[in-house]
Amino acid sequence: MIARSGVAYFTSGFSLIRTKGLKRFVFIPLAVNLLLFATAFYFLFGQIEMGIAYLINLIPEWLGWVQEALVYLLWPIAVISVLLVFALIFGTLANWIAAPFNGILAEKVERHLTGQDMGDEGVLSLIKDVPRTLGREFSKFVWYLPRAAVFFLIFLFIPVFGQIIWFLFSAWMQAIVYCDYPYDNHKVPFNRMRLHLGQHKGRAMTFGMMVNIFSLIPVVNFIVMPVAICGATAMWVNELREEMVA
């Protein structure tokens, strides 16, 4: 296979989710993402509006022109900042809930790409893997939480630079989250997975950036989870699998 960029692997997920035989495994990750993101954005945009109204009310009425300018200035900054933060937070929550189904989707995509029969394992197979997949998600969370706390403080107190740093950290975390499913299916330990993915950091980071960007786009962000799982699995099959399985 020809090596491709992280961007190409992510976009390949859009075609993979429409592949015959894979569609049914896409449904549950898609439904979880749709429900959580719709709820989150409904709540968060209401809070943004309240926060901006509070700031505007602090300015005296005779400075009406300042109020108008702030409205135009604060809205885009607030929306982008909130989307950057909560796309990762709610995406992480969605992955916790859908983890067993995400692992199955990654497995089926790998079988499809390697020419194997996709199989038709039942519910018992899914239930058997639940403890392991949830334990793996907990490992990601333990690794993520202290780092997220530090980068979030930078995000809050250093304008612009903080947002850039958070975007890059979020991109790396997204790469870890989604690339980990095929690694986990092959029982590769979490720490070994991170080290190996770090050897392909350029491709992984561009993949994670694409997840970030598409998570900011309304409606499109609803399908980011299954698209990213499919794209990450394609990258595993083409770029990463041979080094780990050999």
C-alpha cells in the first residue's frame, strides 16, 4: 500500500462508513455522538449567550458603541474557544460510552481492508470485551487528565497562544483516542501504543487536527466519531500494523 498523510486517512473514513457490511457497525457510535453533541451544543450556546450578556451589562450605557463592538468581537472568540474545549471533553465522554462498539467497528474495518470475512459475532462477544475496553478507556483518561489540566490553564490565561497550544494538545489526544482502538484489538499495551504512535507523530498529529477541525463544524461533527475510527483503522492497517504484529 502507498503511504498517505493523516489528512488522507481521516477523509478516507467518510467513504468507509458507507461501505456495505460496515454501515450497521457505524450506527451506535454515530447515535451516541449525535445525542451527546446535540445536548452539549444546545446547553453550551445558551451559556455563551448569558456570559456575553453579563459582560456587556458591565459597560455603561453611554458607551453603546463599545457594547456593539464587544458583541461582534466576543461571539466568534467565545464560540471557537468553547468548541475547542468541549469537542475534546464531550468526544472523550462519547468514546467512554461507545467504547465497546468503537472497538468492534475498528475490528470490522480492519477485516474489510485486509480482505478477511467481517464475521457476525453476537452480543456475547461484545459483552465479553466490555471490561477490557472500559479499562483501556480509563487508562486514556488517567493519562489525559493531568495534562489537560495544565494545558487548560494555559488556554485560560494566555490568549491566542493558549488556544493554539490547546488545539495541538487536543489533536494529539484525538490521535491517541482513535488510533488506540485497532491497537487495543491486538492487545498492544497502552504505553507501548503511545510510544509507537509517537514514532509516527507527524501523520498522527495531522490526523488529530482533522478530527479537531471537523469537530468544530456543526452537523458534520455528529459523524466525526465513526469517521475517525474508520480513518484511524485504515492508518493502522497501512502504516502501523506490520511493525506491531510482526
